[in-house]
Amino acid sequence: MNFINSFTLTGKQKEYLKDLTEKIKSIMSSSLYQHSINTLEYASTIAQKYLSDIEFFDLGVACILHDYGKVFNYEELVKIAKENELEVGSFELNSPLLLHSFVGDYLVLRDFNVSSSKILKAIKFHAIGYCNMNLADKILFIADKVEKSRNYNGVKKLRNLALKNINLCLLEVYKNNIIYIIKRNRFLHPDTVKIWNNICGGV
Ligand SMILES: [Fe+2]
């Protein structure tokens, strides 16, 4: 967690981020915990190039908690979404791989009392992105897919690209994601084309 010291956060903010990591350590599987910390670590490496300290605090919280929804199994997530009448569409409800993000914002508010709309939005859309993503959300989206435990062809190039050209990196990471899904004959989220065109500079 030393990398957090590269930012000028207040003592209270550092304490808060440390506390959050302790909490998720006791709740998550060790691999999910490690992925969350790795995402925070790589996001902080990218953020040092692009973000101010104030923005980093929100990004740090979002990184640590972005996969909290994965603590719950698919059936539990469906039940939570229905019982609480969350605004989750039928595609997401029927998507075991994506539902954790679309219920994640509700769970983070409920269980960690995080109410910042910026952080909640970052968590809700970390899996599929959205049009005109802000810089912090681009960083979370990328760090999630290129953190050090990720191991696929071209991941090192993407890690380096993130430090050189964040928008080009987002385009390459998004492209990889789409190819990964199609190769496995899985459904694409209906917003994917819209988001892809937006990232390409289209409509
Ligand atoms: Fe993740």
C-alpha cells in the first residue's frame, strides 16, 4: 500500500483507504482481494500521470470496492436487485458476468455507506463503461483489465500504453474485451456498440 503515499492525501483519507482494504480482506476471497488491491495499485500508477490528489481519493475508494458485488453469488444478486427494485435491465439481470457491477453500487452504499455519486457511478459501469467516460472512470476501467495478475497476450503493451496515451489505451482495452466476448460466443451488452463508437470518436 506504499504507493498511496505518492499522493498528497490527508491522514484521514489514508486511514480510510487502509480501513477499507482491511474490511474487504476479511470479506473477499484471497484472489478477489488481491485483484482489488492490484487494481488500486495500477490505477494509482496511471493516476500519477493524469489526476490530482482529490480525484485520486474517490478513484481509490472505487478501485477497492469495484468488485464488492462479486462477494455475492448470482442468485443473491438477482434477489437483491428485485427486492430493492433496482434500476437493472433484463439484459443485466440475465447476465451472471455483469450483474455484480450493476448491483455493486447499491451494495457499496448499503454496506460501506459510500454515497458519492461519482464513486457509485464508477462502480456501476466498471464492467461495460459508458459514453464520454470521465478520466477517473477510464483509469478504473483500464486498471481492472491490465493489473499485474492479468496475464494475456498483449497485456504488457496495454500497461505501457496506459501511461502514454490513456484514450488510445481505452480503445485497445475495449477492443480486446469485445473480441474476448465474441470468441467465447457470449452475448455483448446492448450498449457496447454505442460505447465503442463513442470511444472511437464516432456518434
Ligand atoms: Fe475487477
